[in-house]
Amino acid sequence: MRIIEVSDYKQMSVKAAQHVIGKIMKSDCLTLGLATGGTPTGLYGELIEDHHVNGTSYKCVNSINLDEYIGLSKEDPNSYFQYMCSNLFSHIDIALENTHIPSGMATDLQKECDRYEKLIEETGGIDLQILGIGENGHIGFNEPGTSFQSGTHLVELTESTREANARYFSSIDEVPRQAITMGISTIMKSREILLLVSGKSKQDAMKKLLENEVTESFPASILRNHPNVTIIADKDALTMVQHLHR
Ligand code: F6R
């Protein structure tokens, strides 16, 4: 794992954007794995600005999102579909038909998981997966205890994850209890992974990720076994990490 330490959230976002833009420029047709949540909004903002200023085009980019809540329609302001439109898709020239997010409204949820896993394979796999990390080490919505063998699947969200995400809803009761997420094995098949981490609330997670063993009770630890991971983390997130070569 390569670790890039940056001063703050803004620098994390700028560095991540440079990385993503570099890949887009070098590739004829890139498949980007995308995340939602608070962490990547700065990255998306930088990509939008670059698109307007430098004209980087997304016409040949496919995107595949990590996850979606169950029970929220595409129109729901809290759905990850809406998040992606307002934070990125509506401001760049990506073709909406090349963007993919699991459907949280599918009548047969297992079928939707299978369809999504197959779709990722059929698109040729993910070239660059953007990840954030939960305070409990979750990646996507793969909560502690998720099998490292898991493909795209249905999950029950833990109370800590629902509480962390309640800030986007008017009350915690509105936060869905289930989601569809790419599994750990799905994420690990990505050719490259870019993990973004910012803030003191993630310092414990960063310490566990970098210093503890690989274990299903801390899902992100599997990233240590991936051959091509870059972590861009700010000083606050790295506060508790002992042996970083600074
Ligand atoms: C989002 C996702 C989650 C988040 C994680 C961190 O699609 O899959 O794993 O990356 O919950 O969330 P933030 O960035 O809000 O701290």
C-alpha cells in the first residue's frame, strides 16, 4: 500500500482528483468505481472544476457505484443515485447510461445483486475504485464480519453506520436498515484502489488498517492484500499511526 500524507481535506481531494484525471487522460475507456458519503464530495468538486476549466471529458468513462440503500427510489433525495447526480454526474459530460448504481427498489433483491455482479464482470471490471472507510472499518457497506469471499449482496446496516449516515436524513428513523453493496471480493477484483481518509474520526480506523492484522472483523484490512492500493490520508486521520515514514 502506498500512503500519501496530505495536510487536510482540501489537499486530499486535490491529490485524488489529479490521480483520477491522470488515469482518464491515459485510458481510452476507463471504468471508475465510485463511492458516496462525505469523503469523496471534495474529489468530485475538483473533478467538476477541472472539467469546466480544462475540458477533461467523461464521454468514454463508465462508472460503477459501490452501494445503494434499499427502499429509496432514484428520485429520493437521499438515494445514492441522487447523490451522484448532484455531486458529479449532472456537472460533467458522462453519459447517464454509462453510470451504474444498484437498484434499491428491485422486487427481487437477490436477483439485483446477481445482475450487478455480472454487470461489473461484463464491463470488463473496475480499473480504479474510489473508497472511503467507515469508523468501524467498513468499505462499501461491508460491515465487520462480512466474508472476504462475498460478492455483491444484501446487508443489514449496523446501528453505528445508520447513526453516522443520519446526518443526511431528517431523523435516524428515516435511515434505511438495508442496502445492496459490492462485496469484499468484488472490491478486491478492482485493478487499482484509491482509499481516501480524512479527519480525526477516522484516526482509530487508520491505525487498525495500517498496524493490525488482516481480519474479517475489520473489513478494510483486506486491502493490505491488494497489489495496487494508494491511500491518500490527511494529518488528522494519521494522528495515531506510529511508523509512517514521514
Ligand atoms: C459510500 C460507502 C461507505 C463510505 C463510508 C465512509 O458509498 O460505501 O463505505 O465510504 O461510510 O463515509 P464518509 O465518507 O461519509 O465518512
